[in-house]
Amino acid sequence: MRVALDITPMLGPRTGIGTYTAHLAVGVLATLGADDLVPVALGRQPVAGLAAHGLEGTRVVRRGIPARILHRLWQRVPFPTAETLVGRVDVWHATNYVAPPTRRAGVVLTVHDLTYLRHPQFVSASTAAYRRLVPAAIARGAVVCTDSRAVAAEVIQEYAVPADRVHVARLGVDPVWFDEPEPAAGGFQVPTEPYLLALGTLEPRKNLAVLLEAYRLAERAGRPLPTLVLAGAPGWGPPLELAGLPAQRVRVTGHLPFAAVHALVHGAGAMVFPSLYEGFGLPPLEALASGTPVLASDLPVTREVLGEQAAYLPDPTSPEGVLDALTETLAAPVGTPESRRAHARGFRWEDCVNATLAAYRHAAEDR
């Protein structure tokens, strides 16, 4: 079985989807071998350094056409096909929502979440195009992978996909999260004072404006909270408004190297994850692996992933409720470092890879 794997999400600053793609690529390579894995990079971002990601021995097929142009083409015409881009393959794995048309190859389509349908106000114009591209791939017979049972249920309901064509390949935790971080922290100075951490791309769906309003309420009430560190690459949407907060109460770091993120997660008094919608929630799971307490929005997927080892926000849109929950979490965090790590150990990348390989076999048999 020869598989084309879209590794484009691995390029550039690493996001959750990039982390997923990188771990998947290494696992699939270990199973199929370099002769039967065809890593495909779309666009013009450099692909140097893939050996450091465990892809040594493979030959990356580079297509310099920007993904956004291909997406526009595929909304109008069935060209270029997967075979035009990479030659003969049995399966094309679209790791990030969008699959090319094919002549004979089967398609596996990973749908990480349905933000573009559930909360269209929280997506960019390019992501809004998934409203047409995802159902088009499903109509052409794609086998679907999701990161969680919660999203699988949404896909089945929204697109009337037979349940046996949807494979849940839940994400894993890299073993490094269970280890102590390196003292250098990648050159980043981790706060020496107590702090709370929100980690992820800075975009409206992450609901950070409400978190900041909870911090303002705390200041006005004379019950200030620990320093808040907002770590993540800038996304889209309006800039965060920090007015009304003392200097240094909130630190916005931008994108950080992994060593710094590792140290921040391990050192935090708690990770705060007030997102309004998610397909999985890898940062809070990695926080549990680090032994760090977690306060997360009460969503079906966060309940699925974090279980009884996190505290939950009943209403993440209420600054008062967020403030109360923050105070309770700091006073009496849920779980212990040992119980949090034990829970996180149940999420393994090997299981994600095996579930995805089953989807490949399904797609190949359907050709």
C-alpha cells in the first residue's frame, strides 16, 4: 500500500495539527517504510530539517503551488488530481480537511473539528471554504478520520456519513511531557513568580477576551490573580485588549520553541483552557502529562479527553464564572500530579497511528 501523506501542516510554526501530522508521519513511516510513504509538501515553505522530525530516508514530493490556490481550483474543477501531483498512490491522506480529487486512489480525510460550521464567526475566509471542500471530499467517497468521538458524532450527523466510514484516531501524548524540562527552556525566561498559563494560537475561538475580563474583575475586587502567561503564535482576529490590567500582570509571549513551552507547562500553577469549541484539546492533555492542574471549558470533547482529572467551566462566556473557577482551582486543584499523569498515559500516538492505518486499509479496499 503506497500512501501519499500531506505533511504541509508540519511546515512553519508548529500548531496542534502540525504536531498531529508529525507524529503520524513517523508512525506511518515505521510501518510502511520509506518506499511506500510519499510525504507531500504544498506551497513554498521550506522543507529542510525533516530528518529532525523522523522522516529521514523519505523523498518529499514538493509542489510549490500554494494550498489556497489549490483549494480554489478544487472548488471549481477536479484538477489537479492526487495522481497529477505525486504519481501513482493507493491512498492520499489529507491531514488537514482538504483532499484533492483522485483518478483511482482512495482518500482518507482528517476532520479535526467543525468550527467552520458550528462557529463560522471564528474562522478566516480560507477556513470558511471547508464548508464546500469537506462535503465534496466526502461525496467523492473519502473515509473520514477524527481526533475524538465527539467530532466523529458531529461528522456523522452533519454529513450523513455511515458510521463505519468514520474512524476515531484520538491524539496521543509525547513521552517527553512526562519528563522534567530542560533548565535552559530554549532561552526563554520562565516566570519565577506563580503564574497561570493559556497555551494555543491567539484567536477568537480560544475565548481569551473573557479570561482577561475575569482578570480585570479580580483587580477591581482587590483579589488579584497570579500572573497570566498567554503563549502561542498570533492568529487572526482583533488584538487582545490589555487595558485595565497592571503592567506585567499579563505576559504575551508569541510563538515559543518547544523547550520553552515545555518549561512553562511544567511550571504553571494551572493551565486555563476556556475555548468555546474544540476538536480535541491537546494542550490541556499535555498539561495533565506534566502533572499540572487544568481548568477547561465544559465541552463534550474536553470531558472525553480530560475525564475526571480537570476542573470545568460551566459557562466560559461569563467573566464572573471564570473568576470563581480560577479561584477554586488555585485553592483546591482537581487530582494530583500522579493521577493526572496516569490519565494522560492512556493517550498514545501508537494508537492514533494504528487507527489511521485501519482507515488507509478501508480506503484502499474501496478504490
